[in-house]
Amino acid sequence: MASDLSRRRIRRAAICLVIFGAQFGMFEVALRTWGSSEAAPSFQGLFTDDPAIGYRLKPGARLRFTTAEFDTDISINRAGVRDDDDINTKAENERRILLIGDSLVLAVQVPFQQTFGELLERRLNAAASPYTYRVINAGVQGYGPVEELLLFRALGRQVQPDIVVETLFVGNDAEEAVASAHRLTAGSRRSRDAIRETVAIRMRRVVRRSMVLQVLRLRIASATGRFAWASGPPEPPLQSYAAVAAPRIAEGLAITRQVVDQMILEADSAGARTAVVLMPARFQLDDADYGRLRAAVAEAGGELMRDGATARFREALAGSNAPVFDPLPAMRAVPPGPDLFFQQTVHLTPRGHEVVATALEGFLHRTGLLDPPAGR
Amino acid sequence: MVFNSLHFIWFFIVVYAVYRMLPHRPQNWLLLVASYYFYGSWDWRFLGLLVASTIVDFSCALALDRSHSPRRRRMLLCLSLGFNLALLGFFKYFNFFADNLHVVFDSLGWQADFVTLRVLLPIGISFYTFVTMSYVIDVYRREIPATRDLLDFAVFVAYFPHLVAGPILRASLLLPQISTPRIVTREQVRDGLWLIAWGFFQKIFVADNLAAVANMVFDPGAHPTGINVLLGTYAFAFQIYGDFAGYSNVARGTSKLMGIELLENFRFPYFVRTAQDFWRHWHISLSTWLRDYLYIPLGGSRGSGGRTRRNLLITMVLGGLWHGAAWTFVLWGVYQGLLLIAYRAAGRVRALHLWIAGSGALARVTSWAVMFHFTCYGWLIFRARSAEHAGALSRALFTGFDPASVAISGALAPLLLYTAPLLLVHGIEAYYDDLLVVPRLSPGMRYCVYAATFYLTMLFGNYGGAAFIYFQF
């Protein structure tokens, strides 16, 4: 009798599991087919595994990325960076600027011709100069400072840059640096922490690959984030802006500094100079966004400092051998007009790219980075 | 604190965990404290009104029960009703009447200074005053004895699942469950959990998503064509249903978990074929309240045809006004009254009667479709911002239909996406004529519905935390 009951229960549990699993698959397929998201297999086809960095853009990949807000063609050239053309042998009078960064640099939301890297290239070439400039967009979705250094190492020799522009996203790069710090010493860690971290990273990757899991994760995060005494400090992307930041932010900033110093050193030995750009988050410019987030953080018992992360990065990078550029004042100074950021993503619109390109060009001129290095 | 917030979920988990550990009497104390906390989390200042209403009606009912003097009993009844109606009148209708008198005086050229107070509407006041009024009237009619236990009565009035948006419970149903020890059965836990999940689905997936479609049509500045007015009105019909039925289901579900049974408040109201049936299936606790304490005392259908029509009209106008102090609600009440009168008259015409009550497929489908559209037109009046706005939308609907202008991705697609799963489950429930059939289905079917409800709510639900529409009533 008792075994009958338990057999029935096991059968029911199995049916339940199968049905939930089948519907999971069904919703996964539906969301991937009609969801227009970065977790869609077509978009994931842009990437390929890389033993050192984890993943990279797939050389030769092409796709059309469509969402409710934009519709973009994306081409990855043979070097594995977003560009319609390949990178050939460097000409005598050619000067190359390597833009390294994350999704804000890659900018899948706008056509290649409208990315700030490409706009910068056109502006520099339009001015009277003995050089031809080539700006190489080496942004990769989801990268943090550590992956960016590793990509620089992989690309550096191939593209022979004269200037390396490390573009940090102040919103989450401190967090990303902590999460990827182990890559700097790959293979040397055998501690339980390292294993735990690897498992966490793999789990995160599993979640990122599933659209259903991604949405569920976001639901849980936003629900717990809104609930004061369950959330504690604000969600990770806002931690860098918290009046009292978590210890891992300080750790992430220290790693970022270490990465930037290393990049300067390696670039210098390859004959290139380095600059750092501090890209702001949308709410630093969007009042409505800021009001909403500030209220959410206040509800969670914290305090949001609007430019807190920019200030922290500036402070962390003070005294480094690379000039640091903050495009925030230039972005704030633009006259009223179309938005600088998309509404459904936190990325730049074509107008945002234009503003950043103009400001960046001014910065490169002001700091003398475009002048030929002395003695060369 | 709204049901669709984590605040409520944590509140309920804590209350429920303690509740299950306590014996009967302390359980009632816990329910009272929890209910006052629930109500006070909106605005603690209005707790005083709730407590005052509880004490006045408890005392009046007790005195009514003890008294044998008809005169004294009538006086006590008037005292209680007067107190409750004064509360409602002041907090809900003062500014409405003051503003309208002002307009009338102005139009007559009379100068008069009217005081307009910034009166805040205490949440749930229409619900709990109706609950306490029905109790005192029942005691007056000697249909139930007055309770001698103030704690039980206070729990009956303030019981948090139904406090702010109903169902409007009768003492005969709830008081015995409060005053006697409760046993929570396995079936109650299973059904309760399903009702809570289904209620959240109705609110978060159906109502809150369809709100965007309805707002596109009803918001200021919108100039929709007739076809889009129609789609926006359908969307609002399912929004208000999902919102209110969702609330009622969460209320019933949480009550079941505590071993307390509440009334069914909705029973497939959009599947009906007559206006009379609609009110037997929509907001059942309000319509039965209006029937028992207003329509029947007015004479109901006992007198001449003219008198019955008058009673219907008065009842529905007051029912409309119960929803809020606005002319659109009055208009909606008039419309519902006229609809009831028209269907009553139609039932006497043989051909129409055969059509409305006929069992043939064509008669069933067409009479259902006609009634559904009459209902939807009522919602257009209800949701409009003013009588003029209702008129403008009606003009667009009847004279500027323009089918080619249909907003496919903005209105039609979301309407189909968000109503189809609801209608599918209601189809199953209606087939078995059982609102709680899902937990009783075969395991395969049951888990299919559970899984779909879970995934749809989690993946496509609207988590903006919108308040329930009926809170404002």
C-alpha cells in the first residue's frame, strides 16, 4: 500500500518534471524565434570560444540584428573585430587607433558607419593631416577590463596600433573586473574559491544562454531589489554608484588600475600610447531614469550618487600614465534633441555616438595623442 | 500593501506561519493585528475610521438584538446606517456633490461659496461599510443573532483578504467561521495555492498587460478610430475582469489556506447571454448585496411593470455611484439599469425569448455576442474620463470605424495573446461548471495548466506593481 503510494508520487513527480521541462523548451524556442534578444541563437552566432579570454567575436560572422528599436547589419572581419573591411598591412602614413571596450564600443544597436569609432575615423581623415587614420572597433559584448587586456594582447601584434583607447564602462566594469580577475593568473589557482568561482561563471553562462532563465533571473533580481529588507545594498550594476560601496567595488577598481597599467606598459613596448575613456551609464544623463533608480536604491536603504562611479574610476586611475577622458560633460552639454541612449537598452543612439565621437576627437587633439611621438 | 507585491507575500508568509501554530482564539487576535497592519500600511490615520465603524456597528447590533421595541430598533438601525452612510458620503461623495451644486448654482446665476475639501478617500471604505451595514440589517431583520464577541466582530470587519476590495461578505457566512475553530484540509491548501497562482496570473499577465492597450485608447490625447476604440474597449473589459477577479481569487486563496471559505465573486461573466445573468456572474457579492438590501426593499419585481423598472433603475444607478463619485459611473449605472429593463422586456417577446434562451448553436453564439458587446459598451462608459469623452469615443465607434486602421501590433496581437490563455482555462472550467476544476484534473492536464500559468506569469507578466482598480472604489 505504502509502496503503491510512493510509486504514484514518483510517477506524478516525473510527469510534472517532464511537463515543466517540455514547456521550458517550448518557451525557450518561442522566445529565441520571436524574442529579438541577445540570447537568440542568431546573435550568439557572433561569438566563438577562446581558451584565454572565454569568448571572442567570430571572424567572418555576419548577421542582421532586429529588435523593436533598431535593425542593424553586423559584420565581423577576419581579425575578429566589428568592421566591414579587413585589416591589411599597415601603410607608411597610416595611424591606427585601437578602441577596446565592451558593448558600448561594439554598438550592435547602430550600423557600423554610425558607431563612434567609425565617426571618429571619418572626422580625423576629413581634417588636413599627413596621416590616414584607421580606427579599429575592438569592442566585445560582455567584456570587462580583464578580457579587454587579454584581447589587446591577442590583437596588438596583428593590428599594430599607434594609440590604444581603453573604454571602461563605469557602470559595471569594477564588478566585471572582480569576476574575471582569475583570468589574469589562469591555471595557477587551485583553491576552493577558484572552483566555486568557475562553477558560478559556468552557471552564469548557462543562464545567459537560456532566454527563459535570463528572464526568470531578471524577475527575481528586480523583485528582491525592490524589497527593502531582502535586498540589502543595491543590485550589482549600481554598486559602483552607492554612497557606501561594497568592498568588492574597491577590489574591482584596484584590478582595473592594474589592468590599465599593464595595458599601458605593453602598448608602450609595442610603440603605442594609451588613453582611457570613462563611459557613463544612461541614468547619469537621463533624469527620469535617475529618479527611478534613486528611489529604488533609497527604498533598499541605500543612497545613489549620480556620478559616483565616474568619480571612483577617476580616482582609481589618478596618476596612471594614460590620460583619462570623461565624455559626461560633453554629453550633458548637448542641446535638446533626440535621446543619446536607446530606451530599451542602455546603449548609445546614433546621436549619442556622434556626440561621443566629436568629444573624443577633441580629447585626442588636446592631449597630443595624435601628434607623432617624440623621437619616432 | 497590494497583493501583487513582495511586501504582501512576506507579510502573508509570516502571518500564515504563526497562524498555523496558534490555537483558535490567539489566531483571531493574530488576524486582527495582521489586518490592522495591512490596512494601516496604506495610511494608518484611517484605521480610526475602521475601528469606529466596528465599534458603532457592534454596539448597535448588540442593542438591536436585545431590544424588543420596534421604535427603538428602527432608531438603532437608522443610527448605524446613518453613521456608515455619513462616512461614505463625506469621504467619497462630498466634493462630487459640492462641485456639482456649484455648477448648478453658477448656471442659475446664483453666487454661492462652496467649501471644497481635499478629502482623501480611505481605501476600501465602500467595501467595509457595506459589510457592516449588511450585518446590522441582518440583525435588525433577525436573520442572524448579534455576536457578543467584539474580537470576532472586529476580525469579521477587518479580515485582510477581503478588507480593501471585497468580496463583500455577509456575516452569516464569515462570522461562524471566525467564531469556531478552523481546520485546514489538504484540499483547501491545494485549492488555495491554485487560486493564489491563478489570481496573480489574472492580475499580472492579463490585466496589467492589457492596461497598456486600453490606455492607448482611453488616455488623454488619444484620437483612436472606431476599430481601435473597439479593441481598446475589449482590452479594458478583460483588464477590469482580470484585475478584480484576480484580486478576488487571491483573497479566496489566502483564506482557504487559513481554513476560511469566501464567496465566489465572479463566475464566467463574459460567457452569459442576458443582462440578468451578467449580474448573477459579475461581482456577485455586490450584486447580491444590492438585490437583498436595496432592490427587494424597494419592492423588487413584486409590483407593476413600471415599478419594477423604477426599482431596477434606482438600484443600478446607486450601484454605479457605489463605484465612485463621477458622472460616468452614474451613466454606467443608468445604462446597466436600462439593459436589465430591456432584457426583461425582451424575455416577454416570444421570438426574442426563443433567441436568448434557445439551445441552438446559432442562437447561443449570436445572443452571447450581442450581450458581450452590450457589456463592453458599458465598460466604454465606465472607463471614459467624462461623459463627453464617452460621447466622443462612441462617435468614433459608430461613425468612424475604419477597419483598415486597426493597430495590429499595438492592440490586436496583445489582446489575443493575453486573453487566449485566460479563455482557454475558463473554457475548461465552464465545461466542467467548476471554478476549481484545475486542481482536480488528471495529473497530466493539471501540470500542463500549472506550468503554463507559471511560465506565462513569470516570462510575460507585467511587474510594474500596478494597484488594483477596485481599490479606488
